[in-house]
Amino acid sequence: MPSLAIKPLVRRHTEIGIVLISILLVLVFTATSEGRWANAYNIGTILQVTATLGLMSLGVALVIGTGEIDISVGSTFGIAAIIYLWLAVRVDPALAALVAVAAGAAIGAFNGVLIARTGTPSLIVTLGSLMIFRGLAIALTSGFAISIPYKERGGFSYFILGGDKIYNVNTGLIWLAAALIVLTLMLRYMAWGNRLLAVGGSVESAHSRGVRVNRTKISAFIICGLLAGLGGVLEAGKLGSADGSMGRLMELQAIAACVLGGCLLAGGRISLIGAIMGAFVLSSIQSYLIVMSVQPQWFVLLLGVIVVVAALGVRSLRRWALR
Amino acid sequence: MSSNHPLIRVTNLDLYFGVFHALKSVSVDFHAGEFVGLVGDNGAGKTTLIRVLCGIYAPSNGEVHFDGKRVTNFHPKLAIDQGIETIQQAVGLCDNLSIARNFYLGREPVKRILGIPFLDFNKMRDKSTRVIRTFGLRDNVSADDEVEQLSGGERQTVKIGRAVEFKNRVLIMDEPTNHLSVREREHVNELAIQLKEQGLLVIYITHDISQVHKLADRIVIMENGEKIEDTQADAMSLEELEAVIRHGGRTVEKDHMH
Amino acid sequence: MAAFETRTVAMPTIRKLARGSGVGAIAGVVAMLVAFTLIDFSGWWTIQTLSNVMHFASILALLAMGQALVIISKEIDLSVGSVYGLSGVTFISMQADLGVGGAMIAALIVATLCGLVQALAVVKGGLPSMIVTLGGLFAFRGIIYVWTGGSVRGFPEEARMHWLTRMFGGELFGIEAAFFWMLLVLAVLSLVLWATPFGNRLLATGGDAESAATRGVRTDRVKMGAFVMCSILAGCAGIVTLADQPQTHVTLGELLELESIAAAVIGGCLLSGGRGSLVGAVIGAFIVVSFRYELIALGAPSSWFITFVGIVLIIAVVFNQWLARWAGHNV
């Protein structure tokens, strides 16, 4: 019976579903688009979007791992992009990026501390900060876009912060790969990762074993804010401009990517590579709709359907594996 | 035992969860006016058997007869309507509702005004107040108080009172005295004995063998989803009872004891 | 007769009072009105401002009451803004074919279907409502985009003058009709919640679903009821809005899900389920909308409004939670 071999695999690797979906989508998209989807330029674009969305999804996955949720990442993304662009023309871009990422981490810390110290549901707190920082982003830009003049975009800092490509792929992907490796190491081989998943699995049990639940949660929120900020910097570096609505609805895409990637919203079970694959699938679909000149509006509709169907699919796959 | 005709008759009951064989051909009779202790180790199948009786699980094979009639549909609501009540430590009362509202939850009395069913607050309050007084809740607890304010023993008392008030015929108590103080435990056990004497069938699940040996008329022991012993409580000493549970079945126990 | 050692239950009256949900909202509204009066008397206490606030607060209140029902059942509905928009678009678009009355019914049917589909996915699919309604938020918004293609639609003159349009969008004694509809819904829903078996079961399902199920309550049906009612209320809010201003745009109702959750939470609904107040939700809506108008009156850029709602939301949720714990609730 083949299922005997597959079931334990599915049970341990929640990302199997998304890997299958990605392979299938790549095949279908390649076959049906007559080269418009599967060409070097388009794949490069998809990977750039995957990089920024993927960084955000990694952070959200960590928060989901602790059994909480962060829906403020889209606003964090926008704030970081604006801070980066505003500073980059005044000081060295590397310093600007550092400040922007630190701001992202600060927003994450704000969320985490409020949630952990007051015991308030994370959905509400991060909903609050979604609104606070979105309003701030629009107010700071007063409705206009801020940008870096094209001639000033040069030097290594710009290059490495999403401003250019190597081998046809945006440098943002390097950051995504680095984040994935570091976080995977932390999650698998450090006590922190063990504690993070323990908190998500059962707060009481983790607490009774002496895990500092609050600290663990706060750290997850900080990393989440930090990664969302980094995503914002890379996106700003690529576009060279940003307005107050930058990153809107991206929090929803990031959550969708995590769910697609096999992260359980109840906490305790996440897959980092799955979350990135989820981001890849979402950006592939978006790009497919564009190259096939389908109205881009369909993406919003599809995204909604995909979220629910993916959640259902992940759930039934897991149920089957556990039976 | 008050009558020859069993109130609940379980015959050759099998239950599978996927490939897991949770209940293995269990047959057992329960009579009205009887206090049956159901014991066994964790995972022995006690709670699973009970969940079939109160309609949460439907059996894979075998029959359940209630009051002489074969049960074909299994649903908690049907079980409650038939007068089978389950009392568990953790569930049964909603913290956020008043005692009166909890009392009638699921079968609220209504007064129709313009055809719209409104809750009959007077009836809910009067009846639940009378019951909590009869069952010995302290005087400063009112039926309008939220359950959240009650202690563990008081909660069990409300549940038992509710079971009696609705003219139940079967009272299943699943570890009813866990986490209770000594006095509260005695009170709950006294109430259970009273109910038996009023003619109810009481099925009492516990890990506390010495307690159930004192209380029960009959003891049913389960192990690995099977019934391994079914005996009058006074036909077996406490030591023998413990030995059976420890060694899992009479055969082993015989080798050991003789 | 008391069998157990007596614990003191006697608590100060004020603490008893605080056990009721919605007390925080009333405290909040008083504080807000005092603050607004002190800051800016002339801008706030004018007929024009108050009438605008009442109008939009009534519309948000319709959404917030639906959200409150869902939150009380321990779920959440993120799709109300899109359902509001989609019902509104249906109402306006179908008018040409079905007339005003028919379009209104069509809009309500669309809203009901939105609620039903999501409820089924939550209850039968066993998925977290956050994910399902997140999907709904996208999907229904997507339908609006695809359907209208981004175009603006409106009513012709005779439809604007139709008696049904006037009934939902007009005025009575100089007060917007929306306000009266909101009061009617508030009265009916409060009765349903506190004085009918359904309400009792809804509170029980949110408070402790497992216990409710052991009492024979069909918690899945109760939750479905809450979701469908929430979507229908969102549809009603859409109709009431568009009967007054019969023009749609694709962003109609965006961010309303956030505002409605904010209003419900400010009004004392606890996300832990089983506790909440419809009056509180209405007051919460009033607070949210008042902030918008006060900021406009103060001449702040409109984007600050979002920031303020966020701050008020966080303060309200922390305060309400603290209040509930202080009053002795286990949340």
C-alpha cells in the first residue's frame, strides 16, 4: 500500500500539498501561455514579487506558529518603504534600510508587548496597528508618492537592496534565501524554535515547562515586523518610489500564503518553505492573469477562493494523513 | 435491581475509529434503580461506551435497546429527549450564562407573544431557584447569578439538580468528583445515591476504585475496549477488584491468586 | 441548607454594574463628548455635524450589530465590507431590470447567500472563520470589480424618487431614515438575543460550545444563524446607504469590516465569545463615526481618521478586557 509510506510523510511535512500545487501550476501555466508566462523576464518578475511577499509570509508564519496572528504586516511594509525612501536620499541607503527595518521591528514589538502583557487577542491588536500605521503612511506622504530620482540610484547599497538584478533575478531573492536559511536553522536547531512551536501547541504545557511564553511570542512578533520591514525596503528599492497605499492587502496575501503552505492557524505547526512556496504560487497566479491579459480584477476574486479552498485542502489532507 | 427488564441493553457492540477498534463486541445490561460503577484504565473504552449511550458516537456494529426499543438514531439531542443525562466535570454549564438560563439550555420554556416565542423568565427563575435550594446550594446564590461564580461542587450540584428536574431516567456520571474537595465529593455522591433510590439508573465512571466499591451495586470492568468483568459489588472484595484491573481479566487473576 | 463553605459573593454595586457588557462604551462616549466639547465646541455641536454623525453612525451600527452577533458566537466576520459593497452594487445594478423593490430583494438575497456560503465553510468545513471570511472579503470584492469593471453606477431620477428609495434613504422629521431603521433593528435584535431560545443558545454557543452541545443545542445551526444575520445586516446597511446616495464605486465598503469590528469591540464584545452588547455596538459605531467628523472639523487630513480608529480600538479592547477581569469575568 503506497499510502502507508505517504501518510507519515504528509503528517510530518505539511508543505507537501503546496509543493504539488506549485508543480502542477507551473506545468499548466507553461503549457497554456505559449511562452508568455514561462520566459526569463516573467519568471524574474515573479521571483521578485515572491521575495517581498515571501519575507512577509515567513514572519507571519512564525507568528502563526505561536498560535497568534499578525494582520498589520501590510502597514509595516508600507511604513518601512516610506522611511527607507525618505532617508535614502539623505543618508547612506544602507543606514536608511537599517532604520526602516528597525522601525518594522519596533512595530512588531509594539504588537507583541501589547498582546503578551495585556492578554488581548492578537487579531484585534494587529487590526488596530494595521489602521494606525496605514493612516500614518498616508498622512506622512500626504497622498503623494515619494521617490528617489533615477540618477541617484547607484552604488552597492542600492544594488543589494532590491535595486538591481543579478543573473536576471532581483537581488531581493538573496535576502529571502538568507532569511529562510537563518530562520530554518533557528527553528530546527535552537531552543527558541522548540519553544516557539511549544507555545503554539499548548500554552499551558509550555508554561509549565518553564518556557517564557510572553517572551517567545514577543520575539515572534518582532521578527515578523522586521521581515515585513525588510520586504518594504526591498520593494521600495526596486520601485524607487512609494505612496501611502503601499502594501495594502498584502497582509491578507501573506496569511493566504501561509495557509497554502500548510501552516495551521491553531498554531504549533508551520512550514517556512511552505509559506514561501505559497507566496510563489500567489505571485505566479497574479502574473499568469496579467500575461494572459485577463482583467487583473479576477485576481482578487481568485485569491479569495484560493484561500478557502487551500485551507479546506490542507485540512482534509491532514485528516487523511492522521487517520 | 428493581425490575427484570433492562432499561438499557447493549448487545455485541463494536465501534471503529478508522482502523482503531475502540469497542470490541461489548454486551451489558443496565437496570432502572441500579447504581453501576464502570471502571478500567485509561483507554479501556469506558468513556467511548458512554458516548454511544448518550448519542455522541453511533456504533459500527451491534445493537442498543433503550426501554425495550431498538435505538436506530444516535444524536445527543435524542438521548436527552429520552431522559439520558450525562454529567461530566468540565462540560455541561456555560460560564457566561445565569443558572436559570443554563438550567433550560436547549429546551427553553417559551411564552408566545404575537406568535413569537419569548423566553418564559418567570418559569425559568422559579423552577431553577427551587431546585438549587432543594439540592443544597448556599442561600446567597440566586438563579440569576452567572455560573462563573460557582465552585466546582456547586456546578456538579446544579447539573445533578437539572438532571432530576427533567425527570431523567438515566444519569451517567463521568468522573463527577475530580478536583472536588472532600466535603463536596461526599455531597455529590450522596445525591447520586438518592437518585438511585428514586428509581434512576446511575452509571458512574471513575478511577477511584475504593469509592466506587463502596457506592455501587454492580461493577463493570473494561479493558482494551472489551468488558472483562461484570459482578455484584459485594461479590468481590476491594483487593480482588484492584487485582482484576491491574492484571486485566479473570484468567490472569486466577493464575495469580490460586 | 448550604452544603458548601460560603464564599463571599457580595460585591460592590459598581463592580456588579461593570459585569454587564457595554459599560465601557458608555464611559467612552461620555469621555469623548466631553473632550470634543472642550476641544472644539463650535465645530462639534452643530446640527450639520450631528446629523451627519447620526446618519453614518446608524449605517455603521447596522454592520456592527451583525458583527457583534458573530463575535458573541465566538467567530469573526471579515467579509462584511465586501458583502455591504456587493449588496449595494446589486441593488443599484438590478434596478433597471427588477425595479426598486425587486432590486432590494435581490440585494438581500445576495447578502444571504454570501453569509450562507461562508457559514457552511466554517461549520461544515471546520475551518477558522477568520480564514473563510478573509476569503469572502477577497472573493466578494473581486465579484464587484469583475461585475462593474470599475465603472460608476447610479439610479435614474425616477428610481431616486421611488417611495421605497425614499423610505430607506429619505428623512423623517428632519432625521435620516437610516436612524429609525437602526433603532428598529436594535430593538428587534436585542429581544432576539436576550429573550428568545435562539438568543440563549447563541450566548451558550459562544460561551462554551461543548457544554451547549451536550445540552442538545445544535451549535452549528446557531453559528450559521449568526453568520447569515450578519451578512443580511451588512446588505441592509448597503441598501440604506445607496438609497440615500444612489451611486456605486468599486471601493464601496472597503475597510468597513475593520470599522465594524472596532465598533463591536469598543461596545464591549469580547472576542472570547459569549459576551457582548448590541447597544454597546451601536454606541461603538457612534464613537467611531464621531471621531471621523471631529477630525474633519479640526481640519486634520482624512487619513488620520484610520490612525485614530486604530488607537481607539486598541485602547478600548485593553480597557474592556481589564474591566471584565476586574468585574470577575474569566476572560
